[in-house]
Amino acid sequence: MNRYENILEGYKERVGRIALFDLFYAIDKKQKTDREGRPIDHFGVYLLTLLFFFENMLQRNKNISVRTLAQFLKEMIHHQYVLEEQDYLDLARSLVEAMRPPSGRRNRREFYNYETQKDDFIEYSILKVSGWDKENNVQYYALDEQGLELIFATKEYFSEFQISISQLILRKQLEKGEFVGALRQIDEMRVGVNTIKEKIIQIKHEVQRNIVSDETYERYKDLVDDINRRLKREHEEFEEIGSFVQETKSHYERSRVLSDKDQSAFSMVIRIDNELSDVHHLHSGLLQESIELKMIALESARESLYFIGLSSFNFDQEIVRKMMTLPMPVEETEVIAHPYLGLGRAKIWSPMALFAPQWIKKDGEETGGHIFLELGESAKEKSLRVQQRIYKQIFEEVQPILEKQGQIHLQELGNHLTEKYIQVRETYDFFIILHQMSPVDLRAIKEQPDHVFYEAFKELPQEYRFIQALEERGLVALDSNYEMRNMEITLLDKEPINHE
């Protein structure tokens, strides 16, 4: 064993964190100048953009468009560069496209993984779509999980420790009486709680989808245990900070006469108490979700792993061949085979049969029985045609937007589909099946009239080879009974490299 093998653990994750800074240097290479020929500092402008999106997350403002970003950049750099309104808009659009490529594919970095001794790659997304105004045809953006990691990395700590470090800073600010800074720190903690919530949801889906071996199970188990331990420590710290705030609040309440300064501080403490209680409540929900993830999702995955092992177990290969090829005493063969043998069976006559209802028939009389009708071939074909027709109606609403943009998010469609159709369940099934089969080979579909997507996809232009559905963060509610993960639907002219 190589004595340096331990230092390679988590090599891919380390490369992933370093790769988050790639865009800084890629954007810095742009040669764009202002109206007087002065080169624009794209490096600094990109950092300003990240801070702008982060600030709006703290303020819970989700409606940030390219035009909103352009107005911010104008306010920040108008004194340094000579630019027109369209120049600011072009600059903002180029930054958004760099952070979230218009092709729909994530930013990618290829590298050699010294831990696995294989070529590897990582993909990351700095920006994500947070909404869409269909009336004004405006798309809104927000920082993705890796974008938040990049922001936190510039402050020398990472997102998984964000809440713990914010708690330490908050305690110091409260002790010093810096109540304005304390309120801002609580806002940052709220963003950290929402980030962890999304991560727990992501892990839950990965557990249900990816556990196929004991090694994978143990890796996810360690990850969930780590999240659970950290949330418990943070929960205890929340309670201690809450007690400190209550003591400070009681101190002001006991004072009979308060100066204007003390009255203002007392108002800030009341607001801090309310905001902190709200964040503590959200964090307690995370702790409960992590416990459920540990107790339910992981155990369910463990059970499914057990049954997968049973179904794939080959008795002849694992037991019979071993006993026939290896010389061993008879007693040992009985020990090996015993756990896999069924219980002994014996046919015996029960005296209770005398008192059971008796059925008597004449000689030559045929025995009657229940006859179950089977679904005929024509009925199956009829059911398939109905399903194909419904899926075609659903896709006819999506196709014009998809061909125009090349990609579309379910979240962007809003209630458009459910307003058009009563078959909410069929709409749900359509996208679930599309995601399960993704990427779908359109040329193959057009040659299979019996395929469930044949009617929906047969009219698509020949230039499109594949249609792909990838999961995104967030939920899309079709109605009060059905909701599903947001998806990114993309038309491709060639087979995608990475099938997720």
C-alpha cells in the first residue's frame, strides 16, 4: 500500500472546488473595451455580479433578470467607464451566459483523477433559473449551490460550515451590541438553512436512485450521519444564542426608564429575537428531515439492496459448484447448504377435513371454476393509441417553446399545461417517463409506431437527434395532488456526452 494513498481521498471534490474559480480567469480574458477604448475589468465585474446575486438572496428577492443586473452594473461602474445602455445590457448578458451557458449544459472541467487512476471530469453550475415571467418573456436567475460555495470560498470557509461560523459571528456581535450586523448575519444563516435543505432533498433522491452496493450504501450513510451530527450541534448553539437574546431582552424590559438609544436597541433586540426564532424553526425542520432520511430512506435502500442480492443470487454457481469442485467433508457441505434450503414439507390428513364443507359431483361431470377475462390484443392496442394521443396533445403545447429556445424548464411552464388539460396524472406520467428514458433517440422513436412517444415526437424536425430531461432543483406543483421535481428539457442535435 502506498504510504501517500490517504492524501488522495476526496481528490475529485477538491478539484471541483478549485474549478469553481475557472470562470474568473476565463472571463478575465475577454478583450472588450468601453466607448473610449479602455479595457473593462471583467474579473472585478464578475465578482460584483456574484455579490449582487448573493445580496438579493439575503433580501429574498427572486426576480433578478439580465436587465436588473445591467442596472446594477451601471450604478457600480458608470464613473469608471464610458458605456451606453445597450453596452451594460450586453455586458450583463455575457456574464449570465458565462455563469449559465445558453446551451443548457453545465460548465465542465476534465482532469486526471489520481485517486481512481482514470480520466475524470466535474460539472458545475454557478447560476440557476429561479422563475419566468411568461407575460413579459423575462427569465429570472439566482445563485446555484456551487455559486454559493464560490461566494463562501471567497470568505475562506465553505457552505457546509456556513451556519456554524455564522452562529459564532452572531454571538460575538450580540455580545458587542452590534445589532444591525447581527440581523444581517441571521439573514445569511437563513440562506444557509435553505441551501442545506436543498442538499438533503438531493441526497434523498440520490439514495433512492444510486445505492447498488454496500460500498455506496456506507458512503451515503457516513454523509447522512455527518449532516445529522452537524445539525444537532447547530441546534444546541441556536438554543444557547436564543437564551442569550432572551436575557438581553429581559434586561431592557426590567429597566423602568430607557433613553432614546436604549429604546432603539430594545427594538432591534425584539426584531432579532423574532428573526432568530424563525430561522431556528426552519433549522429544526432540517434536523427532523435528516433524522427521517437516516431512519427511513437509508433503511429502505438497505432493504432494497438486500432483495437485489437475493434476486441476483445464483444457487448453482455459489453453492453447488463450490461443493462439487472443492474437496470437503459431508458435514461441512450440510452447513453451507442449510441456510438456503426451504422448510421441510409433509402431506398429512387432518381430522378437521371431516367437518369441512363437501362438494359432490357425478361421474363425468366437469369441474367448474372461476374464469378470469384477459385483456385482448385489440384492447391493448386501443389503450396504447389513447395514451399516444394524450401525450401528443401534451407535447404540442411544449413543442413550439422548446423548438424556439432549444430548452425549457417545467417551472417556466407554470400552470400552462394544467390549464389546458384535465389529465393532470397523464401530464405527470409524460414527464416522469421522459426522464426515465432520457436521453430519447428520436430517430429510433420515429421507426416504432407502437412506442408510447411515437405520435408526440414523429413531427419533430430531422435535425434533432435526441431529447433529454435532466432533474433541476425545486418542485413543480401540477395541482394539489401532484408535484414533481423541476426538469430541464433539451433538444439536441447529437448524443449527449453525460447521461444524467
